[in-house]
Amino acid sequence: MVARIIPVEPFDLVIFGGTGDLARRKILPGLYRRLADGQMPPEARVIGAARSEMDDEGFRKLTRESLEEFMPASALDKERVEEFLSLLSYVQVDAKGDGGWAELKEHIRPDVVHAFYFSVAPSLFGPIAERLKDHGIADDNARIVVEKPFGHDLASAKALNQSLACHFDETQIYRIDHYLGKETVQNLMAVRFGNMLFEPLWNSQYVDHIQITVAETVGVGGRGEYYDRSGAMRDMVQNHLLQLLCLIAMEPPSRYDPDAVRDEKLKVIRALEPVRPDDLVRGQYREGPDGPSYLEDVGDPRSRTECFIAMRMSVSNWRWAGTPFYIRTGKRLKARASEIAIVFKDAPHSIFDVPQGRHSNVLTIRLQPNEGMQMTVTIKEPGPGGMRLIDVPLDMSFAEALGEQAADIPDAYERLIMDVIRGNQTLFMRGDEVEAAWAWTDPVIADWEARGHVPSPYEQGSSGPDDALMLLHRDGRRWREIRP
Ligand code: NAD
């Protein structure tokens, strides 16, 4: 199979924070790959804009070093790297002052798509938006891309939305949640809505429960102080895990278009029940062989911020009433693995001589590593031993099914940046969605704070605190193993 690459129109992309960590690790390498694949046209221009004093050559040097540091040598072609670097320039701007904006304007060509990536702290979103408009740099067709975190709570998210809305229309604002850019996440929609097979079973009558796991092996490392101000609920659940839950739970949109999809996701968020205290587990990793405890990592022995959270959630609507969604995410767990599992109910009656409850179909959607899907089905164990049943996987690993094409699956950031240039907002969060997610999150946090809840310690390299296992055990269910 040959991957079809459709080049996007020529564009000017300004990266505010072009010298920062995210630009160096994700945005610049991603753009290089899009150029190397023929999707980014050679007429495109990338303009780094940041506070550091630097000229074009300095920015090219920083970019070359970033490509070498964050990409495998095999992915770098000498000529292509030179071509990519020749498309780059740099302008020193002060997001909160007036320096550099006039020069930036001179870099912007009037007749191509304009995109402005705000890869800077959220406190700079408003000031940059204001200056782009005041200096006549961004017109009504320009697009702005904003990074997470989009707010710390509902009030701050509203304030951020307002600061952008003063200068840009909602159709121009692309709020990144890079989980939505993952191949399997989009495949989830293709599988649900492109096949007859699943949708009739996709409800509480046939689905026993759903598990969403996003497990990391790393700790909070060098960003402890920042992390301790947010925690797993704000850093992961409010955005990434809720977005995944929405894609599983939403009704079929009438069309695959940005507002139709986002309207359906919004309805799911609004149908989420508040989480009851005994449906919630929070944890902090202990000291272990891989490093210090969470409390040491954040430098506050009294911190009550969670770096692990597990919850039993309910979506109150006709489709899902009675089907729990169990979600968990945490750091320093036993493996780096993100997956969604749809666990179907057992057959209502067994004609075979095996106890009920031992065989159920599970559809697993794996986000990382090894993106792919797997469906377990029950079959007869081969051989002459009579009618014994076993569960075997029907595998759809992208690597095997698609061969070389799978190796070319773009990273989430690359895909999302190309979507910005194409003007497709489907995989970006709308302002009302983000606010609805905070409106659900805030009271859950306020409730545990009011109760003075203290996170439970857990071993590094484990599956989290034992209480998290109990969350399912008491319902007669089990978490799936966290496997790399
Ligand atoms: P960083 O601190 O490494 O870089 C910040 C950039 O902003 C630098 O280029 C700096 O020069 C520029 N900057 C700071 N103040 C400025 C000013 N007054 N005027 C102009 N430029 C200024 O940060 P980062 O890790 O690259 O993160 C950028 C954004 O992306 C943040 O909102 C962060 O939360 C978000 N984010 C980062 C990651 C990541 O992996 N690094 C992941 C997800 C989201």
C-alpha cells in the first residue's frame, strides 16, 4: 500500500516560543517530517518568534540540533534538512511589549495561509493575540493554535477564552489536545461509524464496562513544582482522558465535520455525573529503585496533589445508563501504556459446559506504544480435547496490517499542524467543550479539597494504590494488566 500524501497549501507558520522545549522536541521535528514526506510545500515558511536574542542563523542552528537530538539519524536526510532550514527565519519579539512586532509583520506574506502557534505559557496567550491584531499581523483568515494547559479551572479557562475571543473568532482558534491527533483515536471513530458491526452493540445493553488507562513510567522529574500545582486530574483527566471518553461515548454525528463532532462530544461531557467520593482514588508514588518519592520530587513533604487518579464515572443518558467508565492515569507505574478497552457482556446463556462469566469479547484500542486495535473472540481450543473454549485476539496492529505505511504514521503534532493549515478544526477542542470539562472537574476537586483528602502512597512500578484495584473488585470486575 502506498500512503497518499496530499500537500497542503503554502503557508506562513509563526511559532511563538520557537526556542522552547515543545518547539524543539515536537513542532520543528514534526514540520521537518512533513516536508520530507512532501506534505509541507517548499513554498512554506516557518518563523520562530521568542524572547531570546537570536538571528536567523542562530534559529537554524538550534533547529538543526533539535532535529539531531529528537529524531533518529535514519530519519534525517542531509539535503532535506538543508532545505528545511532554508525555510526558517527568526524574529525576537516580546509578547508583553512592543519590540519585534513590526519586524514580524514584514515576514508575513499576504497571499498565503497564516498560522500562529502559541507555544508559550498560557499567561501570554491574551497579550500575543492582542498584539497580532493591534499590529495588523493577523487577519480574519489567520489561525491561532494554543497549547495546554487551557486554564486551571473553569474561571481561568473562561478568562482565557475571553482574551482570545476579543481578537479572534472561534473558527480561527485551534486548541490542541495531542491525544486527538493520534492515529488510533481517529481510527476509533472510523471503526465505530464506518462499520455496521460495532455500533448496534455500542450501548449499555451489550457493553459491560469501559476502561481507559494512561500509564506512565516516568515521575514528575524536573517539572515537580509546576506539576504539584496541577496534579493528574487537571494535567491528564480534564483534557486527554475526557476527550477519549467522549469519543467512545458520543452519539454518531450526522457528518464528520468539526461542529457536528464537537457538538456530540459536548453532550457527553454535560451528561457526566459528579464523581462520588468512594468512586475516586488518588495516589502518590513512594520512594523506589527508580527514584525519590513524589513528595521529594516536588519538594513539599505535605503536598496533597495526586500523581495517580482512578475513577468510576457514569454517563447519564439512554445509551450508557448502567455502564461504568473506569479511568486511571498515573506516573511511575509498571509500564508506559495507553489503552481503551470496551468490555462486552457475557453471552446470556452458555450452551457449553463452562462456567458463565469467563468469556467476554474485549475491543482494545491501543494508543501507545504500538498503536493498534485488538478484539478478543472466544473460539474452540484446537485439538481433540472436546469443546473447550479459549479467548484469542483478532489483531489489527497497524505495523502488521499496513506494512511500510504504518511506519509513516505521522506523529500527533504533525497531523494536527497540517489540519490547522487545511483549516480543519475537527480534532481540536472548542471553547465550550473546554469550559464544560472544567465545569465537571471543578466540583470533584473542590469536594476532595473540602474533605481534606490525602492521596494514598503506592509502590513505584506497580499499578497504583490498592484502593484503585478495589474500585473494580467491589463491582466484580478487574483492571486489565498494564502492559508495555
Ligand atoms: P519553554 O519554557 O521551554 O519555552 C517557552 C518559550 O516561550 C521560549 O521560546 C521563550 O523564549 C518564550 N517566551 C517566554 N516569555 C516570552 C515573552 N515574554 N515573549 C516572547 N516569548 C517568550 O516552554 P515549553 O515547554 O516549550 O512549553 C510551551 C507551552 O506548551 C506551554 O504552555 C506548555 O504548557 C505547553 N506544553 C508543553 C509541552 C512540552 O512537552 N514541553 C507539552 C504540552 C504542552
